[in-house]
Amino acid sequence: MPKLKINVRAFRGHPAPGIKLPFPLGAKLRPAQLRRMPRFQAVDPFLPERWEELETYRPHVLIGDPADLQRLAEQVELGMIRLASVDHAIVVMTHLGAKPLDDQLRVTLWQSFGVPLYELYIGPDHRLAASECEAHDGWHLEAGVQFALQGEELLLENPGAPSLRTGLTGSLDDSPCPCGRTTARVKDIEALNSKQRTLRVLAVSA
């Protein structure tokens, strides 16, 4: 079973620190999170019942789950909420066990906001496991995080406990990233069942 050799740190047993965004927050850059958890550093949460306050807050960055971001984008397109202030980034949180961000939602969010998207992979206890950089060429693993491949499935190593199934497939790459970082990455990420369906269709077509 191939593994990337990274120092391992247990996920569980310690409170998760506030997550840092994958880009620097300037003094005048206002981020807004559409859910309370996980906790981000220097980020104000706006639960769905407070979304109308976003117009007054005028955020430059939005952080949320795919479903919340899609719902908010629909409200923006319908003119129910005006968010022309969003001019820096959209940060999408993909939680352990969920499918990765698909191209359709990327296009939807781009059409609504016209800013770069960054996908964050959230592990147990709301800890950041990996994040997409400005090169958009895979997820950089956080310090102490280790993935392994079992067959085609990516497993998230969980020291002192069984490895956690992700339901994802991908490749492990420790070569330097175009962004300049040298941390290991997970690339070519797909939902495992989607890849299996594609392979079955190709086999039938052949």
C-alpha cells in the first residue's frame, strides 16, 4: 500500500484550532462563513437566517459547504441578495465522506461571483486535512496528515485507530507544486463510485 511519508499526528483527542485560509487575509479583507463550524481564524459566521445581513457586512470572501454556496448563489442570481462586494475568493468546504466539488458547481459559483475557488478538505473534529492552492492542481496535505491508497480508494490515516474511508479516489504526489509549495498533494480527485460507473460504461461500450 503506497503512502506519502509525512509526520503523523492524531486527529482526535485535542480541540481543533481555528483554520487558516489558504491565502493571506489583509486588514481590509472581510471573510464571511455561511456555517458556524468548522471555526476559521478571524472569520465571522453568518448562519442562513442571517444571510440578509451579508449585504451590509459586504464580505470579500465567502466560506461554506457546497449546498449553502449553491443556495446563496441562486439567491444572488434572483436578486434576493446583492453581493457585489465578493471580489476575492470563494472557499468551499468538502467534509470527510462527501463528494469533491464538481465542475458544474464550480461554473455556477464562477458565474455568480467571478472569483477564484479554493476547496478545503475537512477531516474529523473539524480539522483541516488538505487544501487547494492558487495553482488548482490538487490538495496540499496539512502537516501531520497522511493519506494512503487501498486499491483505488484514498484512506485518511487515523493514528491509534483504523484508517478512515473517504469514498474518494486519486493519486498521491510529492513533487513540487507550480505554486512553489513542496508539501505533498492528492491529485485527480474523484468520488470513487463516479469513477467506477465511468469504468463500467466504458467496458459496456467496448
